[in-house]
Amino acid sequence: MTGLRGRWLPLAVLVAAVAALIASIMWIGGNGSPSWRPGPKTMTGVTSREGVVHNLTEASRAAQSFANRWGLHVGEIMRFTNGYYAQLLDAHGKGATEVLIDPSSGLVQPEFGPAMMWNTAYGMMAAGTRPGTPEIGPGQAVRNADRWLSEHHTGLHAAGPDQFPGYYTLHTLRDDRLVGMLSVNASTGAVWYHTWHGRFLQMQQQPGRA
């Protein structure tokens, strides 16, 4: 195994390039003055390094160290063949964002895809988005996910959604066995499958967390 960094590098470069392009477009106002600045919650480009991670407990500790600066806590945490994934929750137990933890270095960063591009509180567009009621409800998110899976991953179906600002994330199941996950945009209904995790290995909820 070459390590998570090697597996994710091409996708990380692509995501960074798209982020830079969008940011550069938004930065130029009508008279050339800045029209957008990252808000205080924005996590795009923010990372922390905690050292080698051997198990879910150490991954949770690394994710919590990252989350502390925003007053968040770790909820669900999962281990895949390509590394660790964790949900970060707010003080009320509501989904805030999602992060990835590299087992070889303990590098913690916002998850690729929806957490960077769709999250309206902690992602790229956080500063310029006003909160509002999602146009796509939880039930519709499941239907969109199941429809997409029936066309692209036959035999899989979606579990109930976890809501984050601007989108939902849902586990994908084969019968009752967890396989992976995908996200559904709460405004457009678009589906984004999480292709970067690899094979699912194990999961745990933090004690006393929502």
C-alpha cells in the first residue's frame, strides 16, 4: 500500500484546481476589488497533522483535534481501505461537515467533493450563501439516491440521510451490509458518489454523541 496520500493526490489536485478557478472568478468584483472573502467557518484549504493513525480511536482523536477550532465534535467515524472518514457535529448534534484522516500521517482535512463544494456553512461558498430551508427534503434525497444507484450501481440502495449544510450524505447498502456512501445536493438534488474511500472496513459512533 503506497499510502492514502498517493491514492488521493490526483483527485486532490483536481479539486484544488477547480476550487482555485471558482475562487478567482468570485474574487473579482465590478471594479476589480474583492467581492468575496472566506468566512470564519470556512475550512477549505485547512488541514492539521497528528501523526500515524492505527485505529478508529486514534482517528477520532485526530479528527477531534481538527474540530476543536470550530467548536465541533466527532460523530460517526469510519475506516475504509483508503483511510478514515469522520462526521463533525455542532453543539446540538447536527451535521456540520465531513473530514478525511490519512492513516500514514494523521493528516486531517475536509472531505473531497460535497464537504468542499456543497457545504454552505464550512465549504467554499460559505461566506456568500444565506441559510434557508432545503428545497430537497430527506425523503426526496433517498429517492434521488436510490434512482441514481439503480442506474449506476445495481444491487445497492441508500440508507437514511445525514443532513449537512446544503446537502445530505447517505450510506449505500447491499442488502443490509454497508458498502460506501454518496451525497445529494439539498438545492438541486444532484448526486455525488464518494469514489475515494475504497472498501468499507468498520464504523463506530462516539459515546454520548447524537
